[in-house]
Amino acid sequence: MDPRVGAPRAASFRLPHNGWLFDLDGTVYRGETPIPGAAETIAALRTAGRRVAFLSNKPLATRADYAAKLTRLGIPTVADDVISSSLVLARHLRRLDAGAPVFVIGEPPLVAELSAHGFEARTDARVRWVVIAFDRTFDYAKLNTALQAVRGGARLIATNPDRTCPTETGEIPDCAGMIAAVEAVTGVPVEVIVGKPSPLMLEMALERLGLPARECAVVGDRIETDVVMGKRLGLATVLVLSGVTRADDPRIAEVAPDAVLGSIGELVQTI
């Protein structure tokens, strides 16, 4: 009798890298629904000794919230394994202007991250920075406060450049809409956008993995953020078609990810 019968099958990975960075929305899950094979793929990587971390441009939840969600979906995760645009922005802004008063176009989790890093989040225009993020409560009053703040000398910084965010029911407007509105009325461009494809986010993620870029791969559903970021810094890149990018997108040939897969579940095969 074959001694392998009944034994667990070994995993064969499409790429040999020791560090893996996964986008969340559209890559690991859509809304509250996990992408098929996501939990199994990440479990196989971890079992094989690969290091895993998660990246999110969406500042609508805390890192603890993201970790709890992943754990609930069958992917045990701690908060430190999640690198969010809120965290990257707070740390970068602390290097630029520690403790500055800020006006936040954003939701409570982003405000909490900034407060935890020593920033004074104000509701008026007497600030040194306007922080722009994905904000489902964005309105005329916030736009006007941003305008008055910039006229008073405030500078602009933003979490992420995404035009839309994938959900279970389709795409919804993301941070690019808020950035465009503020830039349009102020006539002033945002100085820095810290989320993907910014190297600021990737450098923090590589620090978490404790590995150089050449030993890591990034997996995501957006060419203009996930794949472009990885290409710029020398990571292997995997584009998945489970989110916003379609198989006939001409940018796939132009940017040339190292692999294009239907979903995260195709990263691992059994042998």
C-alpha cells in the first residue's frame, strides 16, 4: 500500500518567495465574503514557514478591526500584521510635523490613529494639515473647512489614491473623489499620498516582514497600486482578477505582473 495514502498533501507554490504581502479588499475578501481559497492559501504559506502581512489602503477600520475580521474569516491575524494607510500616514506625518493640529476628512478609525500618534484633530480651520481620506460622511461643510484651512496656510496629505473600493455589491467611491474635490476648490495639490503605490507603505510592510524586497511578493487586485508598487521596489508581483481588474485590461500587458491569477486560491497547488 502506498504510504502516502491518507497523508496530507504538500503544497506547491507558484512563486518561491519567503515574504508575502496581501492586499485585502478584492484579494482576500469582498465585504464580509472571503475569496474562495484565501484561508487555505495563507495557512499553507504559514505552514511552509513563509512570512505574511496584509496591506490596506482603506482607512475605515482600525488595524485591530482588520485583524479581527481576518480571524473571523478563518485567517488568524494580529493587529501588527496589518499595515494600513492610516498607520503609515500617522507615522509619516509625525516625522514631518509631530503633534501638529490637523483637520481630518475621514472617519473615526483614522482620527483615532492620528490621536494615538499625538496629533490634535480639530473641527475648525485653525490647523497646519488637512488630512484627506476615504470618507463616507464627506460633505460641503468639510470641503469648506478644508478650503479655509488651506487659505490659512495648511498643507494637504492623503491616505490613498484609489478611485473606487470593491464591495460585495459593486464598487463605491473612494479617496480619489475627496482628493479631487479639495484640490479643485483650493487649487493646491496634495503633497504626499502615503498608501499604495507609495514606497512609504511598502517600506513599513517590509520592515514588518523583516525581509528584503527581493525575497518578497505582493498580491493584489489593482494594477495601478499593488502591482506598480511592487514593480518599483523590486518585489515579485501577482495580479488577481477577483477584484476591480478585468482579464482584458490592456494595462496587464503593459505592466507585466509576474503572475496573473483568477484568485488567491490559485497561488497554491497540491502535489
